[in-house]
Amino acid sequence: MNRLLTPSEHLMWLLACDRPINVVLSATIRGAISVNQITEALGWIQHRHPILGTRIIINQQQQPQLVSEGVPTIPLRVIERQDEEHWCQEISAQLLSPFCWSEEPLARVVLLHSPDVSELLVTYHHIADGLSGAYLMRDIWCEITKSGSYREPLPEIPPIDQLLPPVIGDGQKNAVDFDWGVEVDSTIQLDEAFHERFHVLHWYFSPEETNKLVARCRLEQTTVHGALCACFLLSLAVETSSSKETHLKCLSPFNLRNYLTIAVGENFGEYIARVVTSHSLNQQTQFWDLARQVKHQINQAVVDKTIYEGGSKAKSFLNTKPDKIKVRQYAKNITSSDIAITNLGRLEIPVHQGGLELEKLYFTVTGFRHQPIIVAIATTAGKMCVTFRYQESLIPSVSAQRINLKAVDKLRQAVE
């Protein structure tokens, strides 16, 4: 592979040069697993996914590009597992640990190892989406437990800016008219000396609870994602507002894989749009009405084709040669919300294989500087695993824990 970063990739790379923006998945594995098994699996998987065999260089035109030459193997670090919560501490560290993108591949692996149970953590640069990580984790898991399952190399496909529907072509003519000369928010500063801390809370629904949730969502003519947004928005409203009505925004990454001009399948890359929904909540707001409202607003973004605007807006913005402050401002503009909720949905991963069990699969993302809370959901074998990642500098731990607990309670009450 040898190509320039797409505008969206370029923007994420710029932001990550300022502060890491990573995605991390953690799989809890029951049974004895060897380091050699993982090392061999990583070799095959790096060969399977084209981007995992690349690094980023700055070319003679001072543009970042992906190249395949001189890329070492995916690094693996093995740590003795301490306890059941060790993976949460390691995830928090991985979220803010940068990649040496000019010398190393854009992914790394940590094994928290013990004889009976281990956590396998996969971290990668956010020029790929969460679903990419799910496919990657599945491929590693299956290579460990059923060798040869996913060895076939995936095709090197065109970058996403070449895969958007033709209707976007005319819209791009006006892309240069976007006004990015707005006054910069005075709160956005170059705070290099500032040390952030992330915390990760977690919980899960059993397969029985998950099935009940799915069935109730169908009955209420909404989605599981809508219900998850509703429970956290209602909880956040109670925690943050004492007024009769409060206005909240929720960011939902939207999977574009089925909306492009060619099938990208399970390729590793960033195939998402960022949809922000707006909600006015008061004491009369009903859970399922709010869940349907979330679904409707996301569907409307599809109808209005705003899900395709990210690339053209990023291209127009990058043409202004922005400095670091303006890059932060841009990120804040396109993702401004009170909470972000990303849901990978039901993942087809065999959880019992090769004498091992994939007991739980959690994931989370670093996100942008201004995002206090990110909720991330992945479901395997009917078990819905949820992480609640918050920035201690933006929300007190006591408040974050209350919001999380209230949201779980609201979701369970809504399903009953």
C-alpha cells in the first residue's frame, strides 16, 4: 500500500499528533492461552488486513501517507494478570499512549496473562472504526482457537473518499464554501502541560436480559441503540440539570459500510459518519418516546444524506492549512455533544472454540478533548457488554458513577 491519507484520516492523524486518539478492545478469555499462539496469530492477521501492514510517513510534499515498506510486526507486550479489574487500568493507559506512527504499525497488543484467565487487549489508531477492531479481534481469536479460519488476505480497496455515492459529487463543488474562519473558542488552548486521566466503568446484560431488551425495542418500534441513548440521556439530565427542561446532544457514530459504492466488507478502516441528535428533556419525557426520537433523527440524517458530508468538510477544512488550535476547534464543532454512544451491535464471533471461552468483549475510545463521556457497546453470544469512559477533568467521578448506575437502572426498568 502506498497512498495519501484521506481527508478524514488526515484529520484524525492531525488530532492524534496533538493527543492520542485510540480505540481499545479487551477480550476476557477463559482457559490456558500461550504467548506463542498469539504471536503466530498476529503474523497472519497483519498479512490479512492491508492497513495493519503500513506506517505513516511525511512525503516530499509534506503530506502524510501510508506506506508498506519497513513495517515491523505488530508489537505484543505480556504482563502478569493482577486481578479482575486489571484490564480497566490497562485500557485507561492505552487510551493515552501514542503510536510511533512513522516507525511502527498502527496497532499493538497487550496480553494480561494468567494460567486460567487472561485479557487480550488490542489498541489501534483511530483512522479505523470500532467495527474494524471487532473484526480484528475475531480474526485473532479464531486464529488462536481454530487455526486457518481467517487467513485469506482482504483486498486493498480504494479510500473512502472515492467510495461515496455519486450524489455527493455535486455537493463537493460547494465544499470550499464552508466558512471555517470562525472565531476560535477561548477555552480551546494549547495545554500541553495538562495531564488527563480517564476512568472506565463497565457492566453487561446477560443473554436473557439482552434478548428481552431486543424484543421490547421491536415492540416499541425503535432500536437497541435508541434505547441505550435514552437511558443515558435521561440519567444525564437528572444529574446535570435542576431546571424544568434541559437540552442535550448525543453523538452516535453511524456505520457507513452498507452505504458506499462498493462493498468494503470487513476491511480495516474508518467507515463511519458522526451523527449528532438533539433532545429537550423534562420530567414528562417518556423513555420509549425518547428512544424513538433518537432513531428518527438518525434515520433523517440518512434521508438527508448528511451522513456523507464528513469527508468533503474535512477536505475543505484541511485546505485552509489550519494550526493546532483551529484543528481542535474543528473537532469540537463537528462532534459537540454532551455524551457519545457508540454501539457495534451483535457480533458474529464464536465464543466457545478450541477449548477456550471468549467470556466478554469490551471496547472504548479516547475520543476528543471536549468529550466528557463516551459509552461503548459490543454484543457477543447475546451478552451485551458496556463501557462508560469519562474524563476526570470534565466530570467528577461521583457524578459519572451516578450517571452510569442510573442509566443501567432506567434501562432495566424500561424493559420490565
